[in-house]
Amino acid sequence: MEPTDQPAVSVTVVRTGGFAGLRREWNAQPPEPQRERWVMLIRQCPWDEPDAAAPAPAPDRFTWHIQAQLGADDRSADVPETQLHGPWRDLVAEVQSFEQERTGHDPESGTGSHPDR
């Protein structure tokens, strides 16, 4: 596929819950040369599995709302922390890494990058 055939890609990840009930958000809009890899990451996620199959959120656990746009195709899912593995974990980690590289902020703490890490 030619790079110009790649759809626009945008992914937003919102983490809510946890002990303090804090909300964190990460975004990625990769440039055209990186889109093919991102399209693959997005398509590997089990978007069509019903949310009802996932266990209810547990106290003091995170819930991850993941929204991806591939051109005109919008997908979203709510994934409990206990189900955030495999393709879901890979996609979330990529979005967090993308934002950290773009902003210089640590995706977990929300602070600037630490040279000793």
C-alpha cells in the first residue's frame, strides 16, 4: 500500500479510577510515515468483543477508554485494568510513548521527563 493510501490515524486513551479517582488522557496522531504500524496496532485489538463480557470495574482499579480513528472509521472500547493485556496493552503503551516523545512528559506522572530513568 502506498503511504498516500494510509488513512488519517488518531488514538485517544483515557484512564479513570484508581485509588484517587484521577483521570489521565493521552493522544497520538502519528505522521504518515508511521501510520502503517499504527493501523496494524489498532486492527489487532478486539474492538467487536462485547463490553458486557468484561468484568465490572473493581474498586481502586483503573478503567481505560480507548478511542481510535482510522480515516472515517471510529472505534471505541472501555477496557477494565484486569483486561488490559495483549493488543490493548500494546496500543495503550504506544499512545503513552508517542505523547511522552511529543511533549517530554512522563505518561504516568504527568511531569517532565526524568534524566535518571
